[in-house]
Amino acid sequence: MAKVELKGIGKVYDNVFRAVDNANIVVDDQEFVVFVGPSGCGKSTTLRMIAGLEDITEGELYIDGELMNDVPPKDRNIAMVFQNYALYPHMTVYDNMAFGLKIRKTDKAEIERRVNEAARILDIEKLLDRKPKALSGGQRQRVAVGRAIVRNPKVFLFDEPLSNLDAKLRVQMRAEISDLHHRLKATMIYVTHDQIEAMTMSDKIVVMKDGKIQQIGSPLYLYNHPINKFVAGFIGSPPMNFLTVKIIEKGGKLIADEGSFEIIPNEEQAKTLKNYIGKEVFFGFRPEDLTYVKTPAPVNNMQMKISVIEPLGAETHLHLQTKTQQIIAVVEPDNKYQIGDTANFTPLLEKGKFFDKDTELNICEVVKSE
Ligand SMILES: Nc1ncnc2c1ncn2[C@@H]1O[C@H](COP(=O)(O)OP(=O)(O)O)[C@@H](O)[C@H]1O
Ligand SMILES: [Mg+2]
């Protein structure tokens, strides 16, 4: 299998539009790396440059240490699975899977061995004689993956392969692809706009926005140590809450003033925030890091009005309003909450983040990006 390295990779379309800017990514042998970000941020362009389907404008692409920039796609030993499956409608499942090997003049017995092996791995042996139109969406997706497997590539590339499936099937296929990764011990690069897919499937996530990599790290590292407000808000569901607060000094104490209540940053946070006195910053905290208190907490009490209650079964989401801002809390399911009530909460301050209002950088902790 293979290691993929992008060094300063950039893409400019038609000499005018910059879709990818200075991408530096290392995908280790057997690693599962997910590129995630909103639509149009340059994920597919980056993937297509790795596959050789798109010219590389700037930088260098290496596979196992070998420069690939000018190597044609068919010689890169890469297989790509697309969102729309791209199956040939007039061919059977068997022929769809065998096609790539046939045009490479692979020996007939070897083709049969590989197609049967892939069909067994994907549990589609009974479908080999069918045409794509007689398959469900999930089965078609499996055939598309099978077509990649038979080629025994060094690297698998997936471009939003589950987007056309319904929610339930997506969850199932997500697990199947993860399982496949473990069984094949293959290097895989997977593109999605869905942060849950990124979190659940990857060893490593590359978060992109506007053609630029924001941060690279493990799912939990990005969740706990986002480099900026964008990553903090993109990873995690429901997303992190952000309250605009003003840093003031009162009675020798540093305070983050929300308008409706005051938060006292801890010592570590105060070290940085003392440079922000008189200025506004974003106070970020996850919906699950808010604790309901029956009577107002002595410090860091957030009194808010419950505007919406969303019971999801295992947990309940509360929409809470300060005088001017709105946030979400994830709480235990409990019918003590009533719409319109005023309730008291306190944030888990150690997990709280502060972001510069202009640069949107996470300012109170040292954060890495690979
Ligand atoms: N062939 C092309 N010519 C010009 N612009 C393109 C082309 N392909 C993509 N783009 C633009 O490049 C940007 C990134 O596109 P893409 O890589 O497809 O994003 P993503 O996959 O993250 O949604 C978008 O603004 C898109 O419109
Ligand atoms: Mg795309």
C-alpha cells in the first residue's frame, strides 16, 4: 500500500479562479484520511489532482516518494469511487467490476478470481448477473466500491460516495467502508461535506474552507482543540455555541461580560484575555458542556429563557435565550423543562474557548495542526 504526500499543492482554474491554495497533507500508509468542508471549498479538486483527473497548478504530489505530477491517471495505481457510482447500465455487475481489468488486458482466470473475491468481501455474490437498474442504491454503491477493489490499487479515493443514499443506509455504508478499510489495510482518502462521516470514519481529518486547509488532526483532537472558530463550529453536532462577550476588569477581576450575565475566565484563560480588556471576543462552549443548576450557581451562572425544547429520546436539546443571543444546551431527557421558563445553567469553563473577534483564532490555548 502507499503513502501520499501533498507539498504546497495549489489549483487555479482557467488562470483566474483559485480553488486550492498551498495544501500540505501527509497521508500515511494504511491511513484513512477525510477531507471535510462546506460545498465549494476545494475537496473534490484536491482529490482529482491526486487521481490525476485534474492538472496540478502548483506544488508536488508524491506517492511512495515518487513524484506524480506528470504521471497519467492510469499509471498512478489509484482507484476512485464517485458519488454517482458511474456504473455502465448495459453491463452486468460482473462485467462492471471486470471492465477495468479487461481493458488492462488482465488474464481471464485472474479477472474471475478478483471479481469473485471482491464480491465475497462486499457480500454481492448473488448480484453478479444483474444489471445496475435492478439494484438498490446501496447495492450500486457496493458494486462501485467492488470495481475499485478488483484493481487492488495502492490508494482508494472516495468522493462523497454516500451522498445519494438515504440516511439509514448512509449510516450502514459508513460502517461498511470503515470495516473494509480495516480488512484491506488500504490507504484511503475520503471526501465529504458531512462532519459526522468525517468524525466517525477517519484516522485523520483535514478541514478545508475557501480552498485553504484550516487544521489537520485526529477527530477528537479537532473536537477538543479547534484552531479557530470555523473548525470549532464545523466539527460537532449540535455545533459549538458562540456568545459575543466583552472583556472588562471589575474589582481587580477579569470578567467576560455577556450583558445578561458574567463569566469569570480561569487563570489560564485570563493570561491571554488581559490583553483584550475593553474588547469583544467570542466565548465558545459545546452544548453538552452546559450544566443545569436548580438554584443559581454562585459564579458563572447563566440565566436564560427556554424558547424551544427538542426531545430526541436519549437526550434533549434546549434552545436558550439571553437578552440578545441564543444558544443550545444538550441535557438529559427530563420533563422538568418548560417553554418560557427561566432556567439557570453553568458552563464547564475548562472546556470553554475564546476566539479573537477579527482573526477568529482560538486564543487561550496552544493548538496544533499537523
Ligand atoms: N472545472 C472547473 N472550472 C472552474 N472552476 C471550478 C471547476 N471545478 C470546480 N471549480 C470551482 O472550484 C471550487 C472548488 O470546487 P470543488 O473542488 O468541486 O469543491 P468541493 O468538492 O469542496 O465542493 C468551487 O468554487 C468550484 O465552483
Ligand atoms: Mg465535491
